[in-house]
Amino acid sequence: MSVNKLSETVSRRRPAGLMSHHVPDLPAFVRGVGQVLLGVLAGTRLDQETLIILLYSLAPVIVSVAILLLLDLALARYLVMRHGVDPLTAVMAAAPGGISALAIIAQRQGAAMHVVLAIHLFRVLLVVMLVLPILLSILRALQ
């Protein structure tokens, strides 16, 4: 069943009047207040144990982000040098992130969106179809 068919089915089951109209975007100040409230909520749950965990996690997180950025830059450089992709499109194609967010950003920046989406989709499929089974087999072997 396609997503469109699924959404039509859900829409038909929804009682009349419930979300039947377009929901407008929230004003900026309402989003800001919501973010502040979420920050306050997160801050109230912060304790010494959490800070210690964050402190021990700091170095691995920084190293992981640095490695990810270096790999992304290497992929972007490869796309520019080997395949003649323009630099903006190459950087957008190599950038980590969700496919929907990358599509929007690529379109706004003027990158070749079809190239960005194709390369990103290939990367995701590569991880799911190749890397995940390898990791699962390694984990099974360790048990």
C-alpha cells in the first residue's frame, strides 16, 4: 500500500471536523516559547550523573563528528574531481542528514537536487543493505 493510499484511508476514518482543514504554521514567537519550555524541562532533569556521562562522552562525540566531516569532505571532493559535480551539489550530496531536509536545503541553495537525492539515497541504501547485515553477523558471532 502506498503512502498516499494509506493517508487517504486514515483521512476517511477520521471523524468529521477533526483536522479537516489545513493547519497553519505557528507564529515564530509561539515556536520560540515552546523551545524555551522544552529547554527548561530538559534543564530540570539535568543532574550530576547526566553531566558526568556527558563529560565522558565529549571526546568520542567530537572525534566521531570530526571523522564524519572528513569523510563527507572526501566524498564531496571525489564527486567534484572524478565526476565533475559542481561543488555546492557535491557538498549537499555528501552532507549528513535526513533526505527530506537535504532536498529542501538543496533546492533553496540552488544545488542539483536530483543529484543530491540520488547520492543520498544510494548512501542510505548502502548502509541498510550492506553495512547493517555485516554488523548483525558480527554481533551474532560475538554472542
